[in-house]
Amino acid sequence: MSRKKEKYTKPLPISIYWRLLKYVKPYKWRLMIGILAGLVASGSMFGGIMVLPQLVKGVNVVSPETMEQNRRTAVKIIRKLDEVPKQNYEARENAVEAVLNEPSGRGVLEHNIDKTEKKLQKFLPASWNIHVVYDQGTVVLQMFGKNVIGIPAETRTGKMTWQFFALFAFFFVVLWAIRNLFIFINHYYMRWVGIRVVTDLRLAAFRTLMDQSLSFFGRIDIGQMISRTTNDTTVMETAVANSIADATRCPMEIATCVIAVCIASSRFNNWMLPLILMLGLPLCMVPLVLISRRIRNIFRRAFEQIAVVVQRMHEVLSGIVVVKAYHAEDREIEKFGQVNRKYFKTLVKALKSQLFMQPLMETVAVTATLVFLVYSYSQEVTLGDLVQLLAPIFLAYQPIKQLAKVFSNVQRSMAAADRYFELLDMHTSLVEKPDAFELSAFNDRIQLENVTFSYGDRTILDGISLTIPKGHMVAVVGSTGSGKTTIANLIARFYDVNSGRVLIDGHDVRDISVDSLRRQIGIVSQTPILFNDTIANNIAYGVPDAPREAIIEAAKLVNAHEFITDGRHPEGYDTVVGEKGFKLSGGEQQRVTIARAVLRNPSILILDEATSALDTATERQVQEALARAMKNRTVFAIAHRLSTIKNANLIIVLDHGHIIESGTHEELLAKGGKYRELYDTQFSKDI
């Protein structure tokens, strides 16, 4: 079996459930309100089930108890008539009337009223003097020795009156209204908790990604991470938020129905239905047990496939210029279609298993009900008895059906949670010491002492030593892949050295808090990076609370104010630059990023080929602006254009991770080495 397949078939760790519960803890009181509402809803349902038999009796023309009493009365009349001569009609009428006027024994209703009266006396204070009494077919409520209300309950034939039947119907409606009200409360609070928890999970995932090192982002695919933080958490939100309410309420409602069945069975001494339930309910759980793991495994594969879809879309749209340039639209559409179809097939496979659970459970439930009906028919069970026995079962059908759906959704969300926590458990961030030094200011120098650094098995820097005094501009040149940008990344501590040290004012950067270190550094990268926000907000990204005057001053310093306000961008500083700054030209984008670094007023300025996107005229303007901005700052400049670093205090030439030359511009030209070769390549020898 492949390693990938083993990953799918392994059992879901119980720890994932516990980790999800930890996110619920801050909202435990809302969760408790939702659970209590579910309990009240189940209690109201139980009360409705208990009232239902009385409604059935009211519909019957004559109750079974009355039929039995009428049978006994008829027997007495026949016997009396046998004692009176047939010719004496008056005597025979008197005999029948005497039997009908005989005081009868207590009926069922009167017996139940007496039981209710005794219960009231146990719970109500004696001073209230509240009683419920039966008086010749009328139920009377007495308070403080007075009759408050009397409701005719049954006729002389024992049939329930319409007034008493309406009272039971009213109580049934009230109980069902209470049930629905508390189901609303249960759903609201449980779904609120579910949505809030998944919102927190999404934030935790984003925070985890923000804490990762740059080496992590160099290895992973951004489309995969976007899918995990959006698609996977959306699946969890949909499943958890919609299922948590039913998951807490449905078991209680099912338990309520089972208790009602047991009570009805004890009344009629008919234990066949509870026996069928004991056998049928476990059978209903069999589909859940057999299919649930399969559902989780298939959905996990589906989530991984949708991540591939997102990855492909992100990759193509990010490189849309290349796609258009090579007229590869049809080829990319075909590739995307193949990936999309594969996801569709995986999802349909999961859908089959998910949809199979409900009809399988329904088949088991219907079969168990029909077995009971056949048994009841053979035992001549009356319709009233059947209603009291089967009504709870029919009411339990909906929560059982919802519970099956919940179980399926939970497995689907757990597949997403499994992938989500894999993301959350990634730890590639640079470790900061608990007692890290706070670098309040940069006062002296930057030093690299015998620094070695590698990407995997490839050595980038090998024994580099370098000193950059405060206020100096040090430039580094060299061929692509020689390690220029890596030195800048080590100074800013985007990576840690493999050996050696990077020191700032004598402190190893690994001993300095990351926040205080980065506050001293401003970076302008080779590729301008802008957010889909206003020009002003892009300039103020490093200083979010900067006033508009400071933003404008920074823009003027790098010669950006003119293109912002000369009408090319009608909204000026409030112009939204678009995705990756596409509304601005390359030179405009670069000047905005330089203004961003200048506004932060850093002590150390790192320029990673900062003028590479500018034309000659604009480059000259920016160089003049940078010359003013670099005063009293330490500058580390990486450049391909040697014209931009002629005034550097020190220029070093890197080759395959080693410093092969160092000196001023004139000194390096005079040496006639690698630097002279690079210079002659860019400029005419006559210059």
C-alpha cells in the first residue's frame, strides 16, 4: 500500500475533536444556553406526546372505558327486566330507570383528577387553597374556597366534551409553540458558536502563515495555502455551524421519544415495540459506522483535489502576461479542465456515500415499524393504543434523519479539520529568545563574521566577513545567484546563518527581538510590491498612523508627488492602485515603494536593485532623492546597474558565495578584475 493511501485510511485521532473543543471554550455560556434550549424543546416535545393520547380519546365516539361501563349497565338492565313481569310495562320502565340512576364507580377521568389534586397539594403552598375537583362530569378549579372556573369534561355516556377536547388541543399547541421557540434559540446560539469558532480557526490559520519563515514560503505553493485557509475552513463552517445545534438537540429528542414509548408500553403491557427498538436502533447505526470513515477519506481526497484546482488557477492568473504573450489560453483551459474534472469525480464519489446513508437508515426504520404493525394486527391492538405507541416513533423519525445528516457532515468537516490542523502544526518561524534584547537604536556598525548559509544542499555564502559602519553606503555586485540578496536577508534576519554571526552594534541578531530589529530597517525590493489599496495607504504601510503631511513629504523626497498630483491619477493620493499596482507604471510603483521605506525613517536602508524598474531620467531623479534620504543612514545596496553605486563608500564583488574584490568604485576599476569586467559589459570603454 502506498504511503499516500495509508494517510487516508488511518483512524482520525481523537485529539482533533479535543482541539476543536478548545476553540469552543471561550463561548461556553452561549453553548450552555443552546444546550438548555435543546433540553426545554425536548421536554416540550415529551409533554406534547403525553397530551396526544387524550386528543385521540376525544376523537373516539366512545372511549374503551365507557364501552366497558355500558356493557356492565346493559347486563344489569337485562337482569332487572327478567325480575319484572313482561305485562307490567310501567314496572319495567321504573326498573330500567333505577339501574341508570345507580351511582357508578369512579371513572378514569375522575381517578386522574384525584391524582392531579394530590400532586398539586404536594407542590403548592396550603395557604393558596387551590384544588382541582371532579363534579358530575365537570372539572372545577377552586381557589381560596371559591369556584374559579368549571369546564364540562364528559357526558353521561362518557364521551369527552368539545370544551375539554379544546383545552387539550390548546395545551398541545402551546407545548409545540414552546418547543419551536426553544428550537430557534437552540439553533441560533449553537450556530453562532459554530460560526464564531470557525472564524477563530481561520484567523489562527492566517496567523500561523504570518509566523512562518521566508524559507517556508519558498517551499510551499500559495494556492494550496489559500485553499486550506479558505475552502477547508468554509467546509468546517458550513458543517459545524449547521450541525452543532442538531447534534446537541436530536439525541435528547430521540431519548424523549424512547421514554414515551416505554411509558405507553407499560400502560398497555405491550413490550413488543421497545424490543423492536432495541434491535432496530443499533441496526440504524450500522450504516453510520460502516460508511462514515469512507466518507471522511473520500472528502479528504476531494479537499486535496480542490486545493490543486485553486493552485492551478492562482498560478495561471499570476502569470497571465506570459500566458497571453505565448497565446497559451486554450492550453491552460484544457489543463484546468482536466484538474477540475478530477475534482468533480472525487466529489461525486463522496456524494454517493453520503447520500446512501439516509435511505439505508430509513429502510431499516420503516421495516421495524411494519414488523410492529403486523404484530399489533395479530394481537388486535386498538387504534388508540397504536397511536400512543407509534406517535413517539414517528416524531423520532425527523431527529434520527437529522442525526444521520449531522454524522455525515461531521465526517466531512473532520476531513477538513484534519488538513487544517496539519497547517496549524507547521512551525518554521525563526525562534526568538524569551529574554531577547531590545534594539532601541542603531549606533555603531553591522558585522558579518565568517558567515555560512545554505539553501538545502546548495551553499550560497561561504565564510563571508564584512563590516558596514554607521552612515556608510556599502554596495554589493555580482552575477545572479552569487548571494547578494541573501546577505540582505541575513541582516534583516529573514533567515538564520548556518554558522558564523551577524552582529548589529555587537549584538547577534539572533539575540535581538525581531520587532525591534525590523523597526531599524527599511527595505526596497527589486520587484515593487503594492497592495490593492490607495497610494497613500501603500506609502504609509510601515507607519499606519502617519499623517497625510508626512506621506506627502516622503513622496516629494523620492520625486513621486508630481505623478500622483499632476492629473494622471484623478484621485491623487486616494487613488486605488489595483491588484499588484497595475494602475501604476513600473517606475511609479517603484517610487511608491521607495517612499514607503523613507516614511518609516529607518536607521538601516536595504536597497535590493531599487532602481531597476526606472528609466534613465527617472532613475537620476530617484538617485538624487535617495542621496538626500540616505544622509545619516546606513545603506546596503544591491545593484546590477553600476551607475547607481559609484558613490558607495565600499563596493564588494561576490562570486559563488565568496568576496573576491572590495574597494571604492575607482579602486575596483583600477584593479581591472571582475568589477571592471562587469563595468565594461554595461558601459562603453570610452566612458
